[in-house]
Amino acid sequence: MSGPLAAAGKVVQILDKNLFSVLRVTKGSCYTLNRRLCSKTQETNVQTSKPEASGASFKIPGHKPTEREKRMLLWTGRYKKAEDIPENVSFETIDSAKNKIRVQMSYLMIGLTIVGCVIMVISGKQAVGRHESLTSQNMERKARWREEAAQSASAKP
């Protein structure tokens, strides 16, 4: 009996070393995968890369703001008066002012939509109180058209 069991043990050891090592979770060893699409070596990437600054990767010294951008900078509270705005302003400052205006406009549109809905509900309830409905208005209009059609038919002898 020891013969077949020993042979089975040897087979398991061989499969464990070769086949199951791929399926097994690595214990302590870390295999790194190179998933870069670039075929350049690591040392050329290190030489050509620049140190990244925190924040935006591009820093242009300044941009002369237009009148609209100056108004945006004033509306967002970035500057108190138009005289306080420097001649050159960074793109980040203008971009943050534009984003703040976009958010304020979206809040304004949400508020106006809610106010419009409330007004429509109130006017609809008032119309119900006056016994006005779209069905009655359509029936009156069709009755008027029939009368006009009958009058025009009788006028054409």
C-alpha cells in the first residue's frame, strides 16, 4: 500500500511545484508586473521627467482678464473692487471664479424652477375653483367652430 500512496505523494509534490504555484497566493514574495505601454526604459523616463508640483501641472505666469472675467472675479468675491484686480491673473483663479459662477447659476435655476412649479400649482387650484379645465375649454372651442362652420355653410347658397 505504501507504493501507490508514495507515488501519489510524489505526483502531488510535482504538481504543487509546477502547476499549482500559479494558482496559489504568493507567500511573502511580491511579483511586479510591468503594465506600461511605453517601451522606453525606466532610466530614460527618470531623466526626461520633471518634478511634479502639487496642484495643476501647468503654471502660466498670468493672463490678462477680459471685462467679463473681471466681473466674474468681482461677483465671486475674489476681489472687492475693480481697481484691486491685477493686470495679470492666473488661469487657476479665473477657472475657480467661473466654476463658482456656474454653481451659483445652477442654484438659481433650481430655485426658479421650484418657484415656477409652486406658481403653476397655485394657478391650477384657482382655475379649479373657477370651474375651468382644459376639457371644458376644448368643448367650448369645438362648439364655437361648429357654429361658425354651420353659419358659413348656410351663408353659401
